[in-house]
Amino acid sequence: MAGNITLTIIKPDAVAAGHTGKIIDHIIQAGYQVLAMKLMHQSPETAGKFYEVHKERPFYGDLVKFMSSGPCVPMVLKKDNAVEDFRKLIGATNPANAEDGTIRKLYAQSIEANAVHGSDSDENAHREAHFYFSDLEIL
């Protein structure tokens, strides 16, 4: 059975471009309930720990640098089939390949500066949610 939470991060590019409110509205209009949200500026250490699953990949250093380059907005979202539906809502990693109307098609600048992070599995959604919101009780 599909889970009912996912984690998103409105990334520094989208925050800097002033798209935070529009992205949150897009998420709420898609039927998500915001369970937790905060504005933060991650340290390179925090970003590195969050993305350590990619540590051996060639883009890891650039990803950590980018995610610690400015404020971001992690959010825990709730909805039935949350992860799968959110992946559809945000669109392809490369905004050039994203479907019209998706968050990345509307607000991303590039494959690297792609506006939002979205959990890729129910298991990762729980792990990621607790990474940013350790005291959150998720049903």
C-alpha cells in the first residue's frame, strides 16, 4: 500500500527567484496538507549528510554546494499515494523534459537548479522527513 507522506524541499534557486509561495500554492491546490515546514539555510555538512546516498557520484560536491548556497524550505506533505503523486506533480528532473504544468516546468532553471526535491520512495520519505523534523509524529 502506498504511503501518505512525502518530503519536499523548495531549493535555493526557487527561493531566491521568489517562487516559494507559488510552489506552496501549487502543492496545496494538488490536495496536499502541509504537516511541517521551515525556512532554513543548510550548512554544507547538513546538506552533505542529507545527500550522502549520492556521495560516490560525480555531482555530489556540486549538489552539496548548491543546496547550502542559500535558504531552502523543507516540507512534510500528506496525501494518499503521496510519493508517487508528488513525483508526477513536480515533473522530470530536467525541466526541459518535464510536462507542462509541473512545478519544474514552471519554476526550474536547469537540471541542477530544478526548484524542488521530492522523495523517491515511501521508505525515503519517512527517513527524509525525520531528517529535517526529528520531533514530528507522522501517522
